[in-house]
Amino acid sequence: MVQRRSLPDVDIGRALAWLQRGATYRAVAHRLEVSPSVVWRLQERWRATGRVQDRPRSGRPKKTDARADRYIVRQALTSRTITAERIRGQLRVATNIQVSTQTIRNRLHNVRLRSRVPAKKPKLTPVHKRARRDWSARHSRWTRHQWATVLFSDESRFNLMHPDKRLSVWRREGERFNQDCVQEVLAYGGGSVMVWGGFSANHKTPLYHIQGNLTGARYRDEILGPIVIPFLHPRPLCRTTTPHRIAPGWLGPSCSSREFTEWNGQPAAQT
């Protein structure tokens, strides 16, 4: 995290309010991503002068005015994946102001906009979202006893050679290709293993190794029939005598098919 050496006006008021409520310099600095000394100087300036604005200082004036700063922020919020280089070019065309990409980033940092890796989530259509919302509404008042009768399941893929997540290494200059600083990879990823498993409040299913593509027919014949059906019946060791149930549409994409409808007697929810 790169700490700022000054605070924009919007954060100055927040910092003083937190300090008046008893927050420490370090706590305020952590929340605003600045050095504790910045917060301390702000507090001391407020106590001594009753003002929070920085005193006039020498130095090169800003190349962007308030209107240009708003334009930069607006471009970043309109297109969240736009690059600083692209914003710089659009600013030059729109205002004839030429600045560096670092200046673009600085203006965005001043309003707490920072470039981050986007979070990943499944692609959902409006129909999917509506179905999930309706499902949640129908089950929002379920008791723990009711949830204890549900089987939750999912499929997961595990790489054999290296993890999916991006790795980082600590290295010195010139150590880029040291054996300890490289990640060895194989063509086509080195292979992976796909497994299926499920659990309820008191039991778990066997872990099933999925080989090849899992079609709806295979899901029915290899998982629903031999694994899920025995799990749904009451168990002597289960705390509740209520038969386990399955929530259609929450077992994975392979269940949302004609095979699941024929097996379960009701259509799978398209979620």
C-alpha cells in the first residue's frame, strides 16, 4: 500500500471527526491510507490555528484544474477498466492538457480510486438473479432443523502442477530467472482433477472422482443414483429423522437438464 503524504478535503473532515471521537492517530491513518505523522500534523495545525488548509508553499503548480480533475474521475467511473494511458489521451483531446500517466493516477488516488484486480464471480443473467432472489426469499425463515435436512454439493477442479491463483516471489535485482524465483509450468497446464462432494449438518458424501465431461445423463447415473439417493434416506446416526432433501438447481449446471427432471419429478431451477 502506497501511503499518501497529504489528505484531500473530503478526508480532512473525516479524520478530525474520528479523532474527536477518541480514535488514535494510527487507527485514523490506517483507514485513510496515510502515515500517522500526516494525521498528527493535521491535528496540531487545527489546535494551533483553527484551520486545516495547508499553508502556501512553493513548487510547480498543478497542470490540471478542478474541471480537468473531475473529467479524469468521470472517465474512470464511466469505464471501470480504462487505463491511465487511455484517460491521458482522452484528457488531451478534450481539454488540450498534457500530463503524465502518473498524474492521472495521482488525481484518482486523491479521491480514493485505486487500480485493483477485479473480483471474479459466476456470470448471471437477469433470470438467474431473479431465481436466486426468489429462492432466498422462500427460505429466509427456515430454522436450523430445516437446514439440517438439506444436502449441499458442488464440483471442484484441482490443478496437479500449480495453483490457479497468481503467485508472488521476493527477489533481488537480477534474480528473475533464479531457480527459487521461477514458477515451472507445463504445456496445457499439466492436467487437473475434477471431484464432486456433498455434505449436510451431520454427514458427508464420498468424494467422487469425475473423469471426462460430466453430462446430465452421467450425473444421474453416476452421482444422483448411487450417491445422492442413499444419502436422502434417514440414517440411524443422524440427529433428525426427517429425510434429507435436495434443492433443485443448486447442485451444479449438470442438474439443470431433462435428466434431473425425470429423476426428481420436478424441473430444476435455472440458477
